Amino acid sequence: MTEVLVLGSGVAGLTAARTAAEAGLSVTVLTKGELAASATRYAQGGVAAALSPADSPALHFSDTLSAGGGLCDPEAVRVLVGEGPDRLRELMALGASFDRTGDGGTGAPLALAREGGHSLARVVHAGGDATGHEVERALVAATRNHPGVTIGEGWLALALHVEGRRVTGVWAVPPASSAPAGGPVLVPARHVVLACGGAGQLYSVTTNPALSTGDGVAMALAAGAAVADVEFIQFHPTALHHPVMPRPLLSEALRGEGAVLRDEGGVAFMAAEHPLADLAPRDVVSRAIARRLVDRGLDHLWLDATSIDDFPRRFPTIWAHCHDAGLDPTRDWLPVAPAAHYLCGGVVTDVDGAASLPGLWACGEVASTGIHGANRLASNSLLEGLVFGHRAAVAIAAGRTGAEPTGAMRSVPLDDLPVTPGPTNRCSPVLTSDPEGRRVRVAGLRDRLQRDMTTFAGVLRDGPGLDRAVAAVAAVDADVAAAEADGVLSRGAAERDAAELRTLLAVARAVVSAASERHESRGSHHRLDFPEPRQPVERIVHFGPDRRMRIPAGAAVPELER
């Protein structure tokens, strides 16, 4: 039995794996794709940390809370901004190379960029706009050949294995080449670390790769672990409007270098929306764009980056995306529209990454640490993965088995949790006598779910639209059940497709139910029928697919709602 089983191979998962292995623990990493194929490598902007003499953790703390819409946990944010610089330096010591000023030599100061919501330049980047790729490269290199780490690529995790009230492993489908006749297998572990990323594939327009299907959140919901704040889906305001998926991201660093959003008449409109104008927090910019798109019947606005000098060298990834779309950023305005980008909530953890079920941990986008609140500050995500992946591994190595009432976990009734259901979705294979035909059918259902979520539970929401979202999710769920009940067992690609669809449905139910109940606008959750925030500030915490409670943030716990 492995001591630490890590699900996911992005910045959070590989940081946890490497830190645990360095502490002498046996570690297994299972990842759905290849080891280097995570959402981390798509990150362009960089890693935010208070490194310059003009900056401080206190200022970074303030900016994070300002972006978070009143729902950030101050204790967790203090941990992030206080430990972030050291974790970043450790990453550089592993070999990650970030851009520097002057001649770019190792002795030159780091080049710092400013992004939306930040009061000054504090974002380090690599290759201009390829930071995630460099972070992933360095962590993969440091982990792949570590003697204490066993790596399994191509595994699809389906469910947590719970004995009593403790998580003791995961049910997972091995790669097709090695799958036994019995289907999913139990991978036992003393500790399971969820680092599976987000759920951008809930939406038809997203910056997330195809593997971002909310697996960790769905498994936690099925096992009865606390999950919170999933209604807060951050939409990146400036995805390139181009028929390719995932949508190419036009980093906020462009606006930090002087790029300006313009409407269809060429008017720069953000100065009228927020004091920070084009560098306002992401939720503000996304809403400003979405309102104009809806009101004027448009499908995109424009980003004018023609003032940026030496664009191809400074932003080579974006330049390549634009070139592929037939655009020249030095001459052309770039068509942009919001795209689903980041899940601000997830599996609730304390400040050491421990979830509400003993033996279960979470870090990175899958987790709800309290860092992001209702809206993530730009470039805090890679930093969160470094800090909380490290903290989870250190806590496990120190002998911790369960959560403590710190950070976001203060809102969870650890001494009176609902009874944990038994393992579900253990096998859940697709039922089909026509694997390829059924795979097409599953793809059609997934596309329908994504389009309905985009239309009715996207940037701008209201009661009637969310009612339609609830009905749409239920309709797809019913069609999946009907498809499964009409055939014979088959494995392979069709089975994996259907498993991912069930996962997306579980997360979609949680998102639309919480969004329907939250009768206010806060951060990335905007209700046209409830346009103002309300007091007291509350969190909606789920304990299973159909059990949730509303909890005043940081306050005593009320009775469980059904």
C-alpha cells in the first residue's frame, strides 16, 4: 500500500508528490493523461508573489481580499502571501527559469508584470507568456525519476474508497492496455491527495483542456466530503474569439503592458466601469464585456494591443495563436469574449490541505482553501498550488490524518458531519453494444450540457435561466441513464467518455443548485435579478449530491438543509 496517492500532475499534485517523497514517504501519482498534460501548462500570465522592495505580503494580501468579493478566508490568504515567495524560490532552485530584466542573466532582477486586480507589478513569468509550461516542465523533471515516486499515466479515477469515515484509496480504471477483465480496480493508500484541477469542461467555451472535467469535486461529493463555493466560476474576459478549443488565452499581462478593450465602435469602455479600468479584477471585466455582448447582440468585442512594442518576442505564445487565426497583434485588434476559466470553490480544506474526511486532502484548483473567495486574483493559482501542495505533504509527513478548524474549514461542522455514504460510481461502465456509435451519442450529450450551462449559468445569471439550467442538467442526466440501461457492457474510449459525462453532471448539479440559492451578486456569481451583494456573507457547503447548508462565513454552523 502506498502511503500517499496523488491524483493529478499539475503544479499542486507534483509539488505535493515531490515534497512527500523528499520526506521519505512512498508516493504514487495517477494522472488521467500524460504526466505533463495538465491545466498548469496552459497558464500564461505567471506566478504572483511579493518579491520587489516596493511590494509586501501585506499588499498582496489586500489585493487578494479586494478581488475575492468578501468571501476570502484571511487566515488562508496570509499563509499564501507569506509562504509564497519561499515556495517560488524553491521552484527556481529545482530549475524553473523565469524572465529577468536587462540581459536576462541569472544575476539580473526578475522581470515583474502587473495584471488585473494587482496594485503593482508582482507577477513573475517565463518565456514571456509560457509560465505554466515552464513550471510544469521543472516539476515533471524533478518528479519523474524520483526514487520515492511511482507514476501511473492514463488512469481514470472514478470514486473514493471509504471505510468507516476514512478515505483509504481510490477506485480507478487503468490504461486501456492494462485494464483487467473486472474493470476498475482499488488502489489502496493511507492518504489520498486530490489535485485533479477544475471543471472548465462544464462550458462550451473554455480555456481549459479536455481533461478538466471536475473529477475530484465529483468524487468528493459522492463520498460526502464538504464541497463549497462551486457557484463561483471565473470567466477569463479575454479569450481569443476563434473556433478552436480550448480557447487561446490573451493574458492579462497584455493589458498590464497597455492593451485596451474596445467596443464595436472602437470606444475604450473600461475606465467607466472601474477605477483600475482595463486592469480591473476579472469578474468586473467579464461582466462589462458580457453585458455589451448581450445588449448589442454581439459575439465578441476587441482587444487593442497595437501599442505593445516587440510583441512577438515578449508574448510568443499569444503571437503564435494570433498568427494561426490570421491576425497580427501589431496591426489588428484582436476579437475577444469571456470563456470559462477557473473554479474558485471545490473541496473544502483547512490551511494544511486536509479535507473533512480523514485520509483525504486537496490542493490546487480542486480545493476550496478560502484563498480565492468569490473571484480569484490573477496569477494566484500557480502560487496556491505551490504553497498548499507543499503544506499538505508536510502535514501528512508529520502524522496528521484529518482536518483542523483552520482557514475555510472553520465553516464545517467537523464534530457533526453527515453520515458518509458508501462508495458510489465504483464501476459505472458504459452500457453499449455499439462502442463507437454510443461514443458519438455521449459526445452529443456532453455538448448539450455544455451549451446549456453556457447559456443559462454563465457570466450573467437570473432565476428563470437557472431554472432552465437545473432542468437541462436533469434532462441530460435522464438521457444518460436511459442510454446505460439499453445495451451490454463494453469498455474502452466510450466508457471513459461516459464516466467523464457523469462527473460533469454531478458538478453541474452542484453549481446550478448553489447558484439558484444564492440570491445576490458577489464576485464571479452575478445575478441580474439580484444585482447587489447581501449580508451576512454566506457560504453554501455541500455534503453529498443532495445535501447542503448555508453557513455565515467564519461563523457558527446552522442545521443541515436537505
